Amino acid sequence: MFLASEIERLIAAGLECDFLKIEGDDGTHFSGVVVSPAFEGKPRVRQHQAVYATLGKLMGNEIHALQLNTYSPAQWAEFQKELG
């Protein structure tokens, strides 16, 4: 069983994040939001790959699924603006 807080710690250790929130309560299925300047100008697939790279072999093993919403800081600001 894996904790969401441990996933957050691993992502933060491997990727500069302006905002990071991972949730999940069953120990294998998680979802989250990652905002990183490293995502600037990268397509969503590359953004997700950057996050998965921080988790290495845990993906598909201890972490069965991780549903992500990823944003560059500019995309995040626009998203927040749309929410009001």
C-alpha cells in the first residue's frame, strides 16, 4: 500500500513544482495536479512523462494508476482565472 504523501514527496524531489497535490485512498490508484515551470512549451504527453519519470519503477507496480492534470504556471494561472 502506497501513500499519496509519498508520491508527492517523490515528485517534488525530482521536479520543480509551483503546486502539487496528489490524492488517493486505496493505496494503488491516485489522481493529482502538478504545476511546474518544466512543463512550459511541452505537450501534455511530455508533461505526464516528466512526472512519471520521478516515480520510476513504482509506476505500474506499487502505483497501479495515476490520473494527472498537469499545467505550466501560465496554464495554471489561466485555469484559475477561468474558475473565478
